[in-house]
Amino acid sequence: MARVVLRTVNLKKSFGGIRALDGVSIEIREGEFVGLIGPNGSGKSTLFNVISGVYKPDSGRVYLFGQDVTGWEPHRLYRLGLVRGFQVPRLWGKMLVVENAATAARDRLGVGPLSSVLDRSRWLRWEADESERGLTGRVHRVLEKLNIFHVSMNRASEISGGQMKLTDISRALLGEAKVLLLDEPTAGVAPKLSRDIFEILQELNRQGLTIFVIEHRLEVLFDYVERVIVMHEGRVLTEGAPEEVSRDPRVLDAYLGSA
Amino acid sequence: MVVNAAVVLYGTIGSLLDGLLLGSLYGLMALGLTLIFRVTKIANFAYAEYITYAGYAAFAVSSMLAGGVTAFIAGLVAAMAVGAVASLFSDELAFKPLWHRGADSLTLLVASMGVGFVMRYSLLGAAVFANWPLQVQPNVANPVLATIGGLAYVSGAHVAAVVAAIVTAVGMHILFTKTRTGKAMRATASNPVLARISGINIYYIRRLTWLLAGAIGGLAGFLYSYYNPLNPESGWQMLLWIFAAAIMGGFTFYGALLSGIILGLAEAVMGFYMSTFLHISTAYSPVIALIALVLVLLFRPEGVIRLETHMLRRRV
Amino acid sequence: MATELEGILAQWLTYFAIYGIMALSFNIEYGFTGIPNFGKVLFVAVGAYAAGVLASTLVLMLAAPALGVEVVASGEPSYCTAAAKVVFSQAGQVLSTTTLFAIFLAAVLAAAVAGAATSIVASFPALRLREDFLAITLLAAGEILRLVTWTSVWPVCSFNGISGIPSPFTHFLGRVDVLYAGLSLLFLLAAWFYTEYATNSPWGRALKAVRDDEVAAEVYGYNVASIRMQSLLVGSALAGIAGALLVFYSGNVNAGTFRPDMTFEVIAAVILGGAANNLGTLLGAAVISALLILMNPSSLDALGVTLPQGLLNALPYLKYVILGIVILLVLMYRPQGVIPEGPLKTPIVEKTRRKLREYLARVGGQPGAGRQ
């Protein structure tokens, strides 16, 4: 069995007396494609925020590739290979779409007040490179794949909601994660496009990427993921294969609010 | 210089009294700043100029009169009216249009500095152009009510400042927490759109806020000039103190008053001791307030003395 | 008449150079990174004091023995004494141009280092406070420094300041002011090239990312704290250099110069020209420095403009009234500035622009027609 790449142990997090996470323990194995579902307010986004270091947990641990990363800042987790997208896309609004994508890309040169000047010829060459490893090549391929290349020269704040969502996903893909967390990648996106997004994710998953995704469109999600974790009131309610979960009466109860 | 015990005793009493006076005035000024910040979220640098303008108005009006009670009342009314009008105008001409365009808090802060510049330097320019005296004081006597040991004294200004500050702080607190208008102000502050939908005339509330804040500034300006001559830069020179008091008080009314008094006392008393025992120039005493401001912002940006919750910390 | 015009032009160019460097520095912090460093004058002052102290100390060390002047100080820095002023005024007799230039360059370097070092202190609040409170904190910090240096003999001779610091052009005859303007412009040019190269780069993208959404910047691997610090470090080093240039321009350094008004002038330049746009920033600096120079009785006199005495007296204040009005009008009617922010000049943007044009030619669309 593949090794565990992401593990949380008894995570707890409260906001002003409200228990958002009440002892969450999960395990994600290498190469898995896992869905995270649950009714609104069940703590899904908080779990993502705690795992990705945006919030610090009150107690409990987070392990990434076997390393205890509890309370690490997000940029250190990125270096280990964890990348996440946002439910409401947090784009860099005054920058172009292509700049948003390029900024998120892994392998960086020239990020510094001195290296940007002294190392100029090297980063210029790397950035202009349209081949497999060059920045321009990678960015263009991802933007074309997500079908947003035609807005690449628009400001990120001046495109449609669906395009913003795709731009956020392009950043996540260019982050070249080993573990990718996506928070509702299809929220506010046309139904046809939702499936396209999941097709792309499935393709990446087959190439070895571990994906953990929050999704409300269960009919789409269940066609792609191997395993689903269900959260309710800050806890893991149940988990299992999509067909098992969809037959579990507790899940329906949780969604109907009578659990 | 040999430090004489009596000098120290009466000097201490005197500096305590002066500190109380100055502190009450800082606190009073901070009340207006607090009101504006609470309702419109503007850290208003132009607020200092309402104080200065009010002091000048009091001077102008009272000079035309023979002095006495009439001049006192006329000066007070003129100061509060000019403070209120200056405040309302700066909102109508600068802040409100910017707010309509969705300006963020930093843009509004820069704009308030711009308004402050225009007001302060037009007053300076006009004063130089028309050869006005550069130091003015209303034509109202400040009677000495009691002297202590020949060094410390209590004057009309002392009593007036303390009473005015306390009454205003209590009044503002009651207005904000107990009345319908106060509720409307709080609603406007937290969610203007919702406030509007629920039938609150947010423009009326906004105008009322600015008028009231300006009038408080005017009152403070009058009392300050009643005690101490005013120049076109007086307000500006006090502004960082006013901010210090408002921020230390966590932008609550009682908090602002208490913080103002603490800062005033610290400035006067420490200034006195530093000059008497350490022979350090009193010019350093402003540094106390500034350092207090910086320390508060760094370590407890939500305020030290706060009587209501208010989050100011950077949200991540 | 002509020489007077030359004088005004030289004065304007010098101011343009100095304000240009300050504005570029503020633009890196505020325009690109979103840090409202309203304590700009603090870093300029630190640079100026560092330059003034180092230059005057060096001149004393090198010139006093040769001149046979004994400088005795009691409780104050030696460069504050009257004897030091004598040495400064006669330093040209014993110090060569090479030495004077070396002193000048050492002072500028010291100013940059001192400015950068101070920024480490400023980064402490910059990582913790929301924007408007950060602005107030830094403004207050600047005022603290001004008040302390105004009253304290150490290190800058209280309100008298250090005066008579010899210019590197002491041995030159003729238009020294023009030469100094040229020298300042060289520094501006260097600052401009550095800023253009440094910001039109992956680093510039990182700065803008921190400005536009710091959480997203963190999640995509940028250490926001360290990027803010880098921005402040560069900005403050540049501000320090501007301070040093100011010292050698007048020969004096004193606390009275470093009023918060100077910060406001710089803010005005950047907002007017266009934040996050280096060219706009320079344009803003050119306009603001012209305003500062022209609204001066002596300049108007030289230009042959006659005004009533009362108005002449009010002129130094009127220029700030105009400055305030300009800021308000820009904020209201053109908040993006005269030259708005554009994409960074990087290869990926160029390549994308070209490829998009080909793509659109193929599908027959219009650029920017992507909005749906």
C-alpha cells in the first residue's frame, strides 16, 4: 500500500467559542484522489486552512510526508510540495492572468532585490524559455489546457468568475504540487466546465499527483474520486468509497440537518 | 541648582494639575477623533485643523467683544460652530466622494492628510498675508481660583477642561450605546448597506457624526486657547497625542478620555521631574506620548484601556 | 538673468534627483509592496545624519592637523564646535578633490547602510499592523527622531545641526550648483536603473503578490515577512542615499529639515505620477520638485515675476495648500495616477502578448475580448 503523505491527528480549532474542528484525524495516501464533503459549516474549509498553515490549530498535529509540520507557515509547506487553491479565488487582482500564473510557478529564479539584477541573464533565459522546463512554456501550456489563454493579458480582477476560478486552478497546477488541496474548484463554474476541470484533475492524478478536494457537486465528484471523507460539525462522520458513502443514512441525515 | 523640597512638592502638585488639564483636553480631542473613526473608519489627520480653526474663531469673535461672560459664551459658540462646519465641509468635499468611490482606509488617511495640509497652510498663509498675530488667545480672562504654595494654581481653565471632558465622554457613551441615534451610528459603521435597507438615513447619520465630532474638536480648541495661546500649527502639534489617546483607548469613549489624562499627566509630571532632577530639556516630554503611541500600536493595537471590543489587528 | 535661470534650473534638477530617489524608494515600498511607509523622512534623516557625521568627522581628522587647528570639545561631538566650523571652511586648502570625493562617496555609502539598518527596526511594525495604523506608527517614529535630534547634542549638535560640510566641488570654480545637479542626477540615474531592473523581474511579481493578497502569496511559497523586509531594506537604503545628497547640497544637516511635510511631498509625487510605475513616480517627483522650487520668493524674483509682498510672504505656505489640493484631486479623479500601473516588463508578458496576438488573428477575436 502506498505511503501516507498527509496525516492529521486530533485537530481542534475554535473561533470565539465555536468549535470549527473538533478532533479531526484523517490520512491521505500517495497518489490518492480523495473528496471531502459535508454540509455548510461542517469545518471543511477550516480543515484546509489548518492543514495549509493559514490557521494554526488549537491542538492536534499535522504530518506531511511523515514530517510534523503543525503550525508551519504556508510558504514552508509549499516548499515541501503542498499547494492549495481557494474557494473564493484569492487572485493578485492588479496583475495580469499570465502574471498570476507565473508568480505561482515552482522553480524560481530572480526573486530577490539582488538576484533580480545580478542574476538577470539567467532568469531572463529561463523565463523566456518556451520548452518543457522554461517558465513561459509551462505557463502557456497550463493556460491553454484550462482554456483561459485568451484572457491571459487581462487583469485578474477584470475577468469573469469562472475564469477567476480557472486562474486559481492554473496557479495551483503550476505550483507543481505533490499534494494538491482544492477548495470547491467548480464553485460558480458552468456544469460542462466542472467536468472538464475534474477530467484534468483525474489526468494529473493518474500521473501521480495526490489530490484532496472539497466539492459540493457530489454527482460530479463521485464519478472521479476513489474515496470520500464526510465531515459534520467539526468531526469526521464517515469515510469510504463514493458508493458506500452515498448509501450511508448518516450522511443524508447530516445534509438534511437532522443528525 | 539645589533642589528645594518645597519646589519639588509644589512643582509636583502644579505639574499634576497642569497634566490633568492638558490630559483632559487630549482626551476631549480624542473623543471627536474616536467618533469619526467609529462611524466612518477614517483615521482623520485633518481633525487637528478643526481644533485650530475653532481656536481662531473664538479669538476673532471674542476680540470684538468687551470680554467677560458675553465674550466667553460667544467665543465658545463660535468655536464649536466653526469646528462643526469645518468638519462637515471636509467630509462633504473630500471624504464622502472618496468613500463613494470605494476608497480604502489608507487612501482616506492620505486624503485626510491632504485636507489637513490645505487647512493648516491656508491658515498660515492667510495669517502671514494679512499680518495677523501668530499667537492668539480669546479675549477672555482665565481667573485663578486657588493657589497652592505660590507655585501651583487652579484656574478657570482647569475646571472647565476637566468638567467638559467628563461630561462629553459620558454624553458620547450614552449617545452611542443607549439612544436610537447611537444605534443608527453603530449600524452605519458596521454595515452601511444593511443600515440603509433597514430604514436608517445613513447620510443624515454621517452628517450628524461629522458635525458632532467637529463641535467636540471646537470645544477642545476653545478650552485649549483659553488656557494657552494658539498658533496655526497648534492642532497639528497635538495630533499625535490625540491619536495616541484614541488608540490607547481602543477607540472607545471612556478609554480615550482616560488615556488622554494618563498621557497628559505623564507628559507634565515626567517633564517636570526630568527637567528638575536630570536637567533634561522639557522639549523631550512629547517623546513620551509618541513612544507610548508606538508601543501601544506594536504590542496592543486593540488598545490598552478599552471598554468595548474592537479588533484592529491585521487579519490573516 | 540667464545665470539666475541656470541657478533655478540647477536647483530644480538637484531637487528632482533627490526627490526622485525618495519617490522611487517610496514606490518600491508603497506602490509595489503595499507598505505605507509614512515614516519616509525618518530614513532620509538617518541617512543624512550618518552622512553628515561621517563626512564631518573625516574632514576634521584629515584637515585639522594639517591646518594646525586644535579642536577641543567638551561634552559635545567635536564637529559641533566653532573650531570645527573653521576647519570646514578652510578644508579646501589642505584636502585634494580626490580626498573630498572619497569622503563624499564614503558618506553616501554610510547613509545607505544606516538607512537599510534602520529599516530592520521598521520591519517590526510592518509585519504586524494593518495599513493605516502602520502609517501612523511610522509617522510617529519619524517625529520622535526629529524631536530627539532637535534637542539632543549627540549625535547631531541639536537644532544647530552640523553645518559647513565641505562639498566635493570645493576646488571647482564657476557653476558648482550645476555640477552638483549633474552629480545628483547620476545618482538618480543609478537608482532608476536599479529600480527598473529589480522590479521588472520575478522579484517585482513577488512584491505585487504580497501587496494584492498576502495569504495567497504565502500559500504559493513566498515568505511574506522576508519580502516585506527586502522591500523596506531597499527602500530605506535609497532613502538614506537621498538624505546624503541633501546634506552635501546644502552643506548642512539639521533636524528642522526632516518634517513630516517631506514625507507628504514624496507621497504626493508617487500618487500623482502613478503608484507601482517607476516612470510615473519620476514624473511626479519632477512636478512636485518644480512646485517646491517655483513657489519660492527668490525663484520668482529671478524669473522676473513680481508679486505683492504679502503674497510673497505667504508663498512658502501656499505651496503646501496647492500640494494638498493636487493630492485630493488626484485621489478623486485619477486615483491610479497620471501613468497608471501596467504589467511588469518581463519576457513572459512579452511572449504572451505576441502569442495572444497570433492566436486572436487566427480565431478572429479582439484583444481583451475574453470577458464573458
